[in-house]
Amino acid sequence: MAQAETRPTESVTSSTPSLQHDDTESGYASGTSSNSDLAQVAFTKPHLKFLNSQLSRLQPIDILRWAKITLPNLYQSTAFGLTGLVTLDMLSKLQEQDSSSPQVDLIFLDTLYHFPQTLALVDKVRAKYPNINIHVYKPDGFDTAAAFEETYGQNLWDVSSDMYDWVAKVEPAQRAYNELSVSAVLTGRRRSQGAKRSDLGVIEVDEAGLVKLNPLYNWTFEQVQEYIRANDVPYNELLDQGYKSVGDWHSTVPVADGEDERAGRWKGQQKTECGIHSKRSKYAQFLVDEQSRKQTEQLSTRLEVVDIGA
């Protein structure tokens, strides 16, 4: 997975055994390198700043064109909101222009609590864009909400919001990224969605080293809506019923006139993100700490065995 600022190096032994040359540090690491530790994408902070300044001058479809030829193992992460649908349509047009270019597959996180209209939209998208690949990930070990609730009880999102986000969204996303060897993802986030997204850039690297590209970062809801209409892109029927941002049925309501487009998500709560685009939640951090503690205990046990054997 892509990492910011840390650049694994490959040492190549030269004709003089005592000298080693660092391919990566010199900027000449080749595409034929066999070192599996070589990062697929690596950006320093100055490089990211430069890329943001340059990419911000481009139209979304040109940002996507750049991404397809620049970022290996690029995927689109989407819940089939309007912005994601625009991105999907633009990608489809780029693929038609150059069928030999790498195709960008989709990752859809089925939380088991999507609206029926959202699931129906997935079928419409498959029909409209028959050549796309959609990788569906659900909470680990569960195919139905009933089975999920047998383990976690009803209304987990109310009992423990952090735990629900982890089990239903964050863990499946991380599993998808690991299994598919994802280096970079396209998101549907935009500045006009407000809250933490108001100062969004075009490209960023999260704390796990994943490159995130926001091609429509500076589009308004009206611009997105106009593109959908002009290009006959299928969309969620709920948008005709007052919804603007659609997530799980239990945490999404219609938006009133004058409200931010994501005001209908987690209405009455402080949260504005589900955890996928946030820093680690308290529950996720707890899991990380627990894993670290177990690894430390295992190492201590092994050292004790070695000491006794000595």
C-alpha cells in the first residue's frame, strides 16, 4: 500500500563489492525491480503539495486520466452516491477512448443496511456499464442483517457507533484494500459537502499510507446533479425524495431546504464521517493496541525461553 515520505530502498551490489547503490533514493528504481518491499507509490510532503497545486488546475476527467496512467492498483471506492456515479461515468468514457488502458474496478461496501433503492441502483449500474467490475465486501462472516444481529445484537450503531463503523465499514474496506492490493482509491468527497471535507485537496495520503484521490473535490452539488442529467447516468431514486447523501437506512434522512447536503447523515449527532475517511476511531485504535500488546507478550515469552535455554 502506498506510503507517504517513507521510501523502501533496494540495494544493488555494484562491480565493487564494498560499494552499494540505492536505486530508489537516486530516483532510478526500475520497473523490473524484484524487491517486494519497494513501495508502489511514494510521495514526500513537498511532492504532494506540488501535485495538489497542479492537479487543481485540471478538470475532473483530466485528473482521472492522470490517475489511470500514474497510480498503480487504482480502484474506485463508492457507495454509488452522485459524485461516485459521475466518476464512474467519466472513467467509462476514458476507457472507451483507450480500451488498452488499465481499467479501474469498483469497491462497494455492503453494510447489510443499505436502502433497497441503493441495492437496486447497483443493478442499474451493472446494466448501464456492463464492462465494469464491482467487488462487493460485507462485514466479515455475514451475508444478512439477521445473521449480523445474532452476533452483535440489534441497533449496534446506537449501542456503539465506533464498533459498528469498524465492523460494517472500516474492516471490510481494509480487507478489500489488502486482498486486492490497492495502492490508491478514487473517492466521491467534495468540499461543498462541508464539515471536515471543506478544505479537501485533490490528492492525499492517509495514515495507513493509502493514496486517496478526490477528482470532483471542488464541484458543487448542482454541478454533479447537472452532469448526471446531461449524461443520462442512473442515480438513487431517494434523491427524488429529498435525500442528497445516502448511507445506511438507519442513519440517513432527507435534507431540508437550506441544509448542507450531508445534514441528513447521522442527524442530531456530532459525527460527520463513518470512519473510512477519518483517523482511527477509538474502537479501531483499541484493536491496534490489543494486537500490539499481544505481540509484545509473545516476544517476551520467546525471549524468556531463549534465556532459560541459554
